[in-house]
Amino acid sequence: MKNKIIQKVPVMDLVGQYKEIRKDVLASVERVMLRGDFVLGKEVAFFEKGFAKYCKSKFCVGVNSGTDALFLALKSLGIGVRDEVIVPAFTYIASSLAVTYTGATPVFVDIDEQTYNIDVTKIEGVITKNTKAIIPVHLYGQSAQMGEILSLARKHNLKVVEDTAQAQGAKYKTRDGKWKMAGGMGDIGCFSFYPTKNLGAFGDGGAIVTNNGDIYKKLLMLRDYGRSSRYEHVTLGYNSRLDTIQAAILRIKLDKLDEWNLLRRKNADLYNKELKKIADLILPYQAAYSYHVYHQYVVRLNKRDDVVERLKDNGIIALIHYPIPLHLQEVYRDLGYRKGDFPAAEKVASEIISLPMYPNLKYKQIKLVCECLRKAIKV
């Protein structure tokens, strides 16, 4: 029988983060409890206003999850049966499931092997008369190549729904040198506040931002039973509302987001310095147009699975985001994709390792992770 593993460096430290803001969180939750406005209460409106401002967008709608954010965004655009939506082949499955939920078909595109985001040179080749939208995913905290994506969308009259679940606070540099917020460039930006995200709630949560007033009004109805008033229902709506207590917590965390993202970037730099001399280890690539916020610090290596197990044996928890590309998932077998269709996505999926990454990660912990990784690779 194996000895119990002592976890020396967790992949995420949510308890440590909570301790940092505990006093403010307890006070904000107490306010909600005393008001008793647990559904669509004041804190939701306050958070929506603050988050819209942060994203440089006019409107924000808080919803139940990042998946719901994508689904409702697509519904607000009228996307449904017989429509097609372009999605990168390598991302979390929520990006494509949201398309499937509408009745539309996800059309997969390979990724750029450096950034792990959608390969913009491959998008135009899959556009058909049925294509209605593109979902660029800002994976691991790095913005997709939005300038080219938006140009293609204008050329072909397509909508752009940004999946910003992993990139709260990330930025994209335009050709004229201006920085734009990830999620605030397309027609709609979708966010997840799952607890492990850069901006995470204490449970599920999500948000949608847009500059389009008509889309905003549709989203308000879609998230709340399709109603225009308490008992008037004018469209097929859903029950997808951001809880007031979660909104109160997110308001506290939003004030810390930029500081925490800077710490993530600092930790990524420390990792880079410690790991740069390891042969055959591919480190994260930051594109010149991107302000990366390192939701994950992802390295690549052959014989990845053995290394992950060796790290675990030494108390280092590393994860794999994500081992199976979307086109090879069983749920999408009927779409007719085969192994080899998207070689970059398949290669990356077989090599990636997510090392521990969070704002309160200590330098000594990073040193220990790197030391154990070197040893694990040499075995």
C-alpha cells in the first residue's frame, strides 16, 4: 500500500486567497443577508455596472455560469438549428457545448501551436453559407488574435462571441498600439466565475458584456424566464441568474483582479527563469499583441503522463488542460471528424502540463516545483 501523498504545492490555493479578503467578504455577505435580496439583488446591479466598466463595455448581464453565458449569448443572436459556429478544436468543451445546446453545429478549427488559440489562417476555409458566428477562446489567459478575427467577421458578416472564461483582465494590442480588454472587442464577451478562475466566485457564476443595447435587453429577458415584467413572458427564457451573494463576493475580488493578475505574471516570469534551460521543455509563449494573465502556466513535454505522476509522488499537483481535443470527444463522433484532422490540437493535447499557478504562490514553492520537474524529466 502506497504511503499517503503529502501535498506540498497544490495546483490552486483558494483558501489562501479567501484569507486575504476574509474581512471584506464576510461584511459584504452580511449586507446581503440583512437585506434578504438573494436573487437579482442590489449587489448584482452594482457588480454588473463595475464589471462593464472594467471591460470597457456599456452593458453587463450576470448569469449562472460561463457555459450559460455562451449559450445565452448565442441565443440572443438568433443562432439555432442549421446554423454553424466556428470553435477552436482545443479548449474546454463548454465552448462547443453552448453551440450544440442552441441546435447549431460547432465547426472546429485547428489552433496555433505557439499560443494554443484558434489559428486565424484556417478560419476562412471553413466558412459556409450557414456560418453565423465565431467563438474565439482566450485560452489559459492569453487573448486570441482578435484583429484578424474581427476583420474576417466583418468580411463575411459574422458575429463574434468571445469566450473569456479564462482571461479576465487579459488585453489585446491593436495595430495602432491601443490595448483592448479581452471580452470587450467582439459583439459579445462571455465570462466564467468558476472558483478557480482569475476572477472566481464561491460557486458557479458568469457574465456577458456587450455594447449593443438590443442584445442587452434580450439577454436580460433570456436569463430570467423571458419576461418583460413579473408575470409577462414574451420569449422563451431560462433560469440563469447570478446569485446576489456571489455578486457581492465578486465585487470584492474585482477590486483585487489587476493586482492578482500582476502577481500571476510575476510568477510566470519566475517559472520562465527557472525552467528555460531544461532541454525539450516548451514554455508558454506570450504573443507581442497580448497581455497574458496566466490563468494557467502550461508547459509541454513528451512522455507527459509519466512526469505528472512523478510530480504527484513528490507532492506537486499538476493537471492536464486538456487531454482530448473537442473533435475527438465521443459526444461529437457524429460530426465525422477523425484523428489527424487537427494535428496541432492533437499534438498539444498530448504534451501539455499545467503547473501550480495562483497569485499567492510563493517563490520557494515555484523553486520546489521546478526542482521536482527537472528530476522527473531526467528519470
